[in-house]
Amino acid sequence: MRQEGRARGRVKLAGLLTIASVAWLAPQSVQAQTQAPVELNIASQDLASAIRQVGRRTRAEIIFSPSIVGSRRAPALVGSFTTEQALARLLEGTGLAARRTAQGGYVIERRQISDAAASVHAAEFTDDSEIIVTATKRAEPVRKISGSVSAQTGEQLEKLGAQGLADYLTRTPGVVFNAGRPGDGSIAIRGVSTTTGRDQGQATTGIFINDVPLTDPSISIGTPDIDTFDVDNVTVLRGPQGTLFGSASLGGAVNYQASRPDLARWAGRAQVGLHSIEHGGIGVAGKVMLNAPVIEDVLAVRGVFVYREDAGFIDNIGIGKRDSNRTVTTGGRFLASWKPGPDTTIAYMYLDQRQKTGDTGFQQPTLAGELRKTTVVPERSDFRTLIHNLRFDQDLGFATLTATATYHRKKMNSREDYSAALSPFLFDLTPITSIAPGKNDGQTYEVRLASAPGGAFDYVVGAMHDDTDTRLGQLIYATGLQGVVDGLLGPGKGAEIVPRDRLADVVVTGRARESALFGEATYHLNDQLKVTLGGRLFEQELKLHSLLTDLFLFLDTGNLVEEKTGTQKSSGFNPKGSITWTPRPGLMIYALASKGFRFGGPNIIPALPGSNVPRQFDSDSLWNYELGMRADLFDRKLLLDVTGFYVDWSNIQLRLTTANGLNYADNAGKARSYGLEASATLRPADGLNLTSNLTYLNAKLSEPFDPNPSAPGPVVPAKTTLPGASKWQVSNTVAYERNAGAMDWSVVFSHRYISRAPGALVASSAIAGAPQGGYNLFDIRTGVRNDRIGITLFLDNISDSRGVTSGFANPLQQYVVRPRTFGVTVDYRI
């Protein structure tokens, strides 16, 4: 084992050194290149074609949306020009400008206008056609992507007061966020989920930051909820993303794009906040960002630190503590960007975030009352995410070569009170406490080649490898149990059978390895029609080992200790295809078929008498079919997105529980979901933006499922609604901004509605689910700001709703939305 660990250490080091050496050698070949003027001879033509020619001739990445350029014409361009000079000449008088990005490329956008003589000027929310995302492993405007993609910029998130998953996913069509214990919620896209809690294997929705995976290759250890301060954008990709993003993106993916270092300018920002919860406590927040160009246009660093204290609002009457579910989020990011040559960029990202909750914040209305719970001990939790990522980008002219090496770690530790469930069977001993630590450590490597934009044939091809170690545990202590066993069996027997009152000790270790080749290619048949085909060839191996010491096991089987080892291997091909028709600028219609997958794994718990625990659970997969349309109407005063979809899910994985509380997974037949997603943004007047999102979803089992065929019991019938699959979701936002001299004033009113849905697919034991949804939320924010200082007042959950976001039955435990909250945020920029 020690030699294997050393060998793996050498492999990790070799991978990092390979990328570092390539990053060092590649600039040597381009150092002679400078941003010198280039001879151009471009005829007068449409502006879009002229911009593409400038990009090809100057070897610069220029990103723009055809809807922004429209039908404008460009003048002839003859002479010697740098990229900036050429773009300035082409865009002169168009109302457009070329903005230099931190990575050295250019984005064409509307020119920011200012009129000191005007007494009134209206500002607008960011146009989502100008949001540049990496949903296809290349940078492109979100409204050019043939697929269901929603993106919000950091500025938009800030105006909505969105800091975490619950704040913005609930405003995204087709997405349900089952908020539970902080750091451990679950995301369901298009109803693709069999639980509103943690999956036994991989989750169904992938989480990424700067394209770095934060989800687990095997057993799930929470859902990282990265604070959105200083993000460039957050993109939600609906439908399976297995072709480019791999497993654990069965239903879709969420990708954070952190703001990268700006090579050209110093920037800083500080933000403080205070909020007060009705029926709860007071919370504070402090966040800072500093961007420093160490060597202008060559080397820059950017640092972010976040401290956020979310006040509690659940009173635990069992331990006599008010507002016990206080959560503290700390951490941040450090990013460095080095551009040793005009075509080379080397970037490093460090991320570390921790969420600590003093007591899990569910209410027990039948046992303790509204916004109350009762336990013998506080149920603490601690989730941490750590990333080191090194990235190398080399512009080869015809394509960009990207290589990344990532070390990722996720840790958790939680404590739960089992007294109410187990005390009646253990001589009324109390407290009985479960402690569950877990950790995933791994490395992910990826190399890909993406073609230069603007050609008739676009492609991205690559390879990846992930190697992750897993360690999970559970310790259950029953205070006084050792003495009871001594009294029953004789002195010394307690220390032998239940040392230090330990009722159970479970340790699961494992290793998951995944390798894949992937690619996606688009051929532009003409200016209106394009066809995209893609696929992923993959293989995976998962090895797990469990060591179980359990008094209940001893009583059931006569064995005090049991070990089990299991291995499962998976391989296959994951395809994708789409066809897109753009009959005119501002109108796109596409049809798409894509497949998603999720790895299976072994069940490594003891087979108790009368149980039907399978030796392993298999991979599940689904096909997603959708027809979508994006339209920019009435001179872009109305933006409309509509998507119809049908999902066929086979061999679905389901988390189940044995009679003595051990979790395992099984495959539960088939399910299907279909529905409609629609988004509309209307700008009826300057500064006024109306946004609405609507989702209709019908997600149900296609065939009945018997969770235990070897024993009589309830069978889950066909047409049972999947957990958390609310039939209707609505979100509306009304935003108005107005400029008055040196100050900008804004007000944002928002509404969200989600219909009722079941909390579980199988009502048995610990996984029994409580109904959720069926509530409205109303929020309002207003603020003023100038170039440096901004002050925002907000009131969330105006109606003081008690909407249930997830929960469990037997006994009833409900996670509810935060009660009415008033707060203020002060922001300072330099």
C-alpha cells in the first residue's frame, strides 16, 4: 500500500510537471511575436464578416453576438493595424465598442454612453446575449448556444441579492433546489432525481467552477454552494451534459465562472452586510476583492475573501437554544494569470470554502411547533471544498490548446441525534449520537483542442482522467451502553463489545478512476443552418471496502465485525446531436438529442436475514430530446426563449434503507418526464426590465417498482411522481433603474412560485419524504450608487411564508424558507 501511494504520488507530480514544462516551453516559441501591426486588405462588407477576418488575420479571439452586430456594414480596411486599431476603425459610428478581456481577447458590446448634460438617463440590466459562457468548452455568447442554457452575470446576481444556490436556481426554469442542511442540498433539473436529499452514489447534477468539477465520481459528499461574490457569471445547463462534462451531469450542470485577474488595471472592492430575521437572529457579512496587475499586460493576481454569517431562526427546545441553526461561511479564492507571450496564458486558481452550521435547521411542527425542533444534542455540520487548479492555454492560430491539472478535496463532518429513534430499543439510554465524517481526495487532468472561431467547421476534442479516493465513516455512541452490557453479560464484556459506549462503527474506503475521450464538431452548411455531433468514450472503475462493527449486526447475525469488498467497472459511448436553423439575425430554432449517464457501484453492507440488498447497483442513463427557439423581437425589446423537452430515463438509481438503518442503492426501472420551459425579458421603456420564467413538468415512474421483492410490502406504482418534481414553477422580476446626476437609483421586485411535490419515491424508514413546495415568495430591493459607493436595502420573503423546501416523515422534519428578513448592504469600489 505504501509503495502504491508513492507511485500514485509520482504520477500526480509527473502530471503537474508535464503541464508546467509545456507551459514553460511553449512561450519560448512565441516570445518573438509581439502585438505589432498587421497588414490588412479587407473589402467593405457586412460587419460580422469583417470582424471575423480581423480575428483570423491578427490571430486574436474576438467574441460577439450576431444580434448585436445586426445588418451593419463595415468600411474597407486597408493598411497596417493592430487588433485594437482595426476594431476601432470597423466599429466607428456603430455604437459598439471592443472591450479587452483579462485573457487578452476582445468582446464586442454596446458602447457605454454618458451625457453629463442630461438630467435623467435610464440604465438597463445586462443583456444576456452579451454574457460569454463556456458551456461548450469554448467561450461564446449564451444566446448562440443550441441548447437549454441560462446565465446570470455577477452584476445581475448582485441586483437580485443572490449569494447561493437557493437564491438563483429557484429563478431558473426547469430547476428545483431542495434546500436542506447547508452544504448538503440537492439539485433536480427536469425532474431527474429520486431523492430530495443526498444520493447514495453520484448526484444527478454536476457542479463546476471555471469548468473544474466539484461533484464526486462515486459517493456524494455534499453539494458545494460557492458564494457568488466576484463571479463573472453562473451558467445553468439543462439537459444531460455527459458529452463534454462527463458523469454526474445526468440532468444538467451548474458552472461558476469566477472573475479572472485583469492584466491591465488595479481594482478593489469591499462589501459589508447586515440582516435581521423575523422570529430569528441577526447576521453579518464581510467580503473583499483585490485585483493587482503585477506586470501590466503580463502578470496579474486577484484575491477574494468571504465571511458570511447567516442568522438562525429555528429554536431547539431540547437543548434550550434559540436560533440554533446559525451558519458561517468562510473562505475565498486566489487567482493568478501570466501571459508570457501574446498567444500563451498560464493561470492558477486556489479555492477554499467552509460552511459550518451550529445545529441543522429543520422544524418539527408535530413534536415541537412551528420554527422549533427538539433534540438532546445540537446536530452540527461542517462542509469544506478545496481546489488547486493549474491551466495552460496556447493559441495555435487554427485552434487553442488547453491543458488543466486539478487537485480537489471535499470534506464533511456531521452529527445527528438518534435518541428518539433508538432509545426505546436500548434501555432508554440517551443521548444516542451519530457522527459521520467523510472525505474525497482526487486529481483531474484534461487536455483539449478547440478550433478558432469564425470558420465553417468548429470543433473541440479532448481527453480527461480523474483519480479520486473516498473515505466515509459513521460512529454511533449510546451514552451508558458499556455499563449496561457489563451488567447483562458480566464485567469487561462492555469494553469488549461496545467500547466507550460505541454502538456502531462503519468505515468505507474506496477509489474511483475515470478516463474519457470526448469531442464535439459543428459544420455550418450555410449562414442559416448548422449541424452538431458529439460523443464521449469513457471507462470507469470503482473499488469500495467496508468494515462494520455493529451491536445490531451481532444481534442479527452473531458476528460483531464484518468486512466486504466490491468492484464495478463501466464503459460506453455517450452521443449528442443537434441541428440549428437561424433564418434571420435574432431568431434561432434548434432540435437536440443528448444522452446522459451516471456510474453505478457495489453495495458493501451486510446482507441481513430477510433483506434483499443487491450485490451492486448498475449505471443509469437517459435520453433527452428537445426542441427550442430563441427570438429577439421588436428591436430587441423582447427576448423570448421557449423549449419543449422529453426525457426517457432507464435503470434509475434509488437510495434505500435496511431495517437496521444501513443505506444501499438499487435500480428502479424506468421513468419519463416531459414539459415546457419558457423565459421572456421585456424592455417596454428605458431602464424598465420585466423578466418571467415558466416551467411545466410532468415527471413520473413509467413502471411499478418493488423495493423488496423477497418480502411482502408496498409496491411503488407506475405514474408515481418523482421526488421534488413540482408540476409548475414561476419566477417574475420587475427592475427599474434611473440615473440622476452622479447617482444611479434602482428598485427590484421579484416573485417565485413552486407547486407541491412529493418528498420521496419510497415511503420507508429513514428515507420517507414529506411533501414540499406549494408556496410563493416575494422580495424587494432598492438602492443608490455612484462610481464608488452603493447602498442597498432589502426585504426578503415579504409575506413571511413557511414554504417547505425539503423534509422527512416519521417523525416529520421540514426545512423551510427563511422567514421575513430585512437587511442592508454597503458596497465600496476602487
